[in-house]
Amino acid sequence: MDRDKTILIVDDIEINRDILEEIFKDDYKIIKACNGAQAIEAINSNPDISAVLLDLLMPEVNGLGVLEEMNKSGKIEHIPVFLITAAESQEMLLEGYNLGAIDVITKPFMAHFLKYRISNVIELYGYRNELEQIVAEQVERLNIVNQSMVETLATVIEFRDCESGEHVKRISRITKILMTEVSNMYPEYHLSKTEIDKIASSAILHDVGKISIPDKILNKPGRLTDEEFEVMKQHTVKGCDILQSIPDIMDEGIYDYSYDICRHHHERWDGRGYPDGLVGDDISIWAQVVSVADVYDALTSERVYKKAFDHDTAFKMIFNNECGVFNPKVLKAFENSIDKIVGKH
């Protein structure tokens, strides 16, 4: 057995604690608690606990209270709990199972049977916890690889368009701020922090299609002709073509968000955008958010064809629909986020 592993014995009757300690002391470190309050403190302060033997009927905090606290902290997912019982009601045992206990220890204790039973569960949980850790590390490495790939593609844009390198990084920061505010304000648009982080990363690729736009148009210092503008508009669909060539090396979520944002970040709430002329909430909320972030950053940044506008002027132009019509809810969230956005710009 592994002496680095610890069993917590929780029972208000001293003789029960002593009997269980005698059964397991040769194979495990033993911690004892005489009530639920002590048990909770021990669980929170000892990361090496591998199993809890838990009496249900105790003073102060009973066994169910301990299980409730383990659920709140998430520890019930990683530590097996065995209920110690003699005459507790079936309803109480059922509630214990519903709170995550995995088995029942009945009194009087059968030493050899109990030792093998609990040791096997500890070993299984150990394997499972190690596997979860390995998977978590692999996911983290994959996220790093995906982020590096996204940033590499953004760097490629920077080589083609000297304005886009820092532009795409700012768009990512603004998108995260604005998407978080939209999610908090409007339940119908609520997304988890993980999804918002993916959207912010995906926003970096909104202009990846500019790689395919000729230099004479991409970096033209003057106003584009109608024909040139039609070519420029193709960066939305060209970007999707590029993304379609690399889906297998991207996180599925980031790929889906990137594709949608790349294609639809120039759509407008009134249907007068491009390339698909989508109207209202036919445009995904993340594409709508990136649209506002993109326009704001374009207005407040110097370009080959214009000087930078100050922040107040940019806000007025956006709210006066001088850059197209946007979702009023997104604009309200944008207004609420002004200080954060200016501070990060």
C-alpha cells in the first residue's frame, strides 16, 4: 500500500474511530475527526486525503453537511466517501448517495473485507485522478499550440498590412471586454468565460483574408474605387477559404468562431453589410461584437488613408450610425464598457 495516502475517519464515537484506525494504520496515514466541522477543516487543509470514512449522525455538522461542503468545493469528484452506518434511515442514506457518497460501511466492521474494499476504491480513484490530470495537461498544451497558431497567422497579416498586426491584438482585447459585458447584461447571449476567451482568440483572425488582397488595394493611401472596394470585400470569404484549409490543426470551437467572425464581421444589423446581407440576430452575437470592436479600432487608429479620430469622435460616429447600423444591445454594452475599452486601447 501507499503510505503517502491518507484516510480521514469521521465519527463522534471514539471506539469506532479507534477500530477503523487499527484496520488501516499499517497501510495509510490516518487523520481522525469527531464531528463534521473538524472533518470539513481536515478536508480543506489536507490535499493528500484519498478517502473519507464518514459517520452520518454527528453533533454540530452531520455527515450530510460534510458531503454538501465537499460538493461546493468540488472535492467530492476526487475523494471517495464511505458512509458509516448502523441504524440510519434509508432516506438519509439515499440523500448521502445523492450527494456523492459511493458506498456504505456497516457496523460491526469486518476488517479484512473492509480493507480490500476501500483499498480497491482508493486505487481506482488514484488512477482516475491521474488520468484527469494527464488529460488536463494535454488540453492545456493543445490550447497553447492553438493560440500560437492563431498568433502566427495574425503575424502573417502584419507582413501584408502594416496596420493589422497591432490592430488584431487590440481587437482581441476589446472583443473580450465587450463580449463579457454583453454576456453579463443579456441572458439570451450569456456565454461562459471559456467560450468568451475562445471568441477573443478567434477575433484575431477576423482579417486573415486580407492576405489575398493585392497590395495596391490593401495599402492604397486614397479612397478605393467601387471596383477596388468589391475586391476588398472579398477578404471575408477569402479568409474563410484559408481557415477551411487548416481545420484539423485548430481547436474545434476556435475554428467555428473564427470562421463565423471572419465571414460576418462586416455584416450590419439593418442588413446592409456584406458578404451575405444578414439581418439582426441572423448575425451571431460574437460577429456583431467583433464588428463594433473593429470599427472602433479602425476609427481611433491612423491608417494610410486617414488620420486617427479621438475616442469621443469615434463613439459619436458609431452611435450616430455613421459606420453602419449595430445591434442596440451591443451598443449599450459598448457604452457601459467605454472606460475599460479606452483604458486598454
